[in-house]
Amino acid sequence: MEFSEITLNSKYLFDKYLKKHDPQISELTFTNFFAWRYYYRFRYAVIADLLCVIAVPGKGEPYAMMPLGEVYEKNFEQAYDAIRSYFHERGRKLCFSRITRDELTYFRNRVADDASIVYDRDNSDYLYLTKDLIELRGKKYDGKRNHINRFKREHTFEYVPLECSLLDECTRIMEEWCRDKDCQCQEGDYCERSANLEILRHFRTLGCKGALIRVDGEFAAFTVGEMLNEDTAVIHIEKARGSVNGLYAVINQQFAEHEWGSTTYINREQDLGLEGMRKAKLSYQPLMLVDKFTVYPV
């Protein structure tokens, strides 16, 4: 069984199976697989009419993801057995990661009772009602409205949809953000900065939308997202000049209003266990967490 590397030419195949799968988690977009292909060393194969993706990261243990497509018991068993053989032939411990609560049913029917199923809080996604992020109504959003109102009093700003001619501005903002955060991304390493730059370079081909905020005549924030499924958008990137109070709140609200008003939900990805990111995502009062699990079959 041959697993292939991901290239831009893989997009049609991934989109075909992702559409059948109706993805609920932020990892399940071709954009994510493509942007992080060097870090996670993703490989894929079609088995029993399911798209099977394996990650072999340079750091950490290899894992498989939920087979993608129109999943039912029989073809899941075939894909599962093929993936298990692939791992065992290479002397690797079998592991499935980023498994949703609903998908656990397939594993419980297939693996031994003493299999280990671990809740992955750090990678669980934050899901919001789009109208909440646009309107920011009620007492729970008092702080957000105050940040935005202060920003509007102190600055002039303009919302500008992302075009190819503005990619250099996004790159500049990204580099500025990295300097401020003291990014530990050495030459030759692949990190968030690298993945974000890949998304920017190919945002049209990947089917993403983006926007920038111009503050007092200078671009100071940008964001990129796309549709995850029929009623949910997912935000892949959001970077802003940290010294401008309220700018993150503004670009969050403006992007939701201008680009995603027709959606029901917005998925703002995970917090990776970072305390500051967790606090920020919780402050927007998510509708729910999209829980993810790691399965270690015995």
C-alpha cells in the first residue's frame, strides 16, 4: 500500500472526500493539510473508498486520522485494518488522533475494550454562533464592545478584502507579529509562521478568503478563513499589531460581519494548551467545544 505526499494537485481529491465527510473539526480542510504538510509529513491513500491520512511528524509519534468520506461500518473496518498493518509493518505503535466524539463509536466497535481513549482538550475547537461574533450583544460582551468603541474613538480604520496585491502587507504584519512574540522559528524549522505564509501564497487556489484592517493609514492586521462545511466557517489566521488596543476585537468582528454573515457557526480552531490563547477564546463565549480524542488501540 502506497501513501503519497500532499501537493497542490491533491486538492481535488481531498475536497471530494472532505465534502462527503462533512467535517466538524478545523484540521479537516485541504488548506490545513497542505500548509502543515512539511511539519507533520502528511501522507495519504484511498482505501475502501475512504481517504486515509497519516502524519509522521519530525517531533512526536506518528498517528492516523479518521478515514474521510462516506463512512460506514464495513469500509471503516477495511481502512482501519489497512492502517493498522501499515503501522505494524513499520514497527510503529498504532494511534489515531483528532477523533471527534461521534467518531469514537466506530473505534469502540472495532478496538479492544482495554484500548486507551484520551481526551485532547488542547486541540479541541472553539465553536461560536456567527451572529454572536457579529452583534456582540448582551452583558457577556460588554468588554469586547468597550474595546471596539475605544478603538474607534482613537483611530480611523478601513476594512479591506484580501487581494494578491496585498500579500506583501500580510507578510509584513506576520513578520512584525513574530518579532513581538519572539517566535522560536529558526532557519530550516517549520512552524506556524511557515504554515501561515504557505496559506497566504496560495490563498486563492486553496479557496480561502481574507481581509486586512488599515489603521490610521497603515495596514496593521490581517485574517484568513474558509468554509469548513455547509454552515460553518473556520478561521485559520488572525494576526494584528499588539500595541493597538482593540484591534484584535475589531478584525474578529469585521471579518465575521463582512465575509461570514450567511453562516450559522464560526470555528476558531484550538488553543494548543496556551494559557493566553485559551483565555482569549473563552472570552468570546463559545457555543461549545468540539471535543477531540486520541485513540490507542491495544
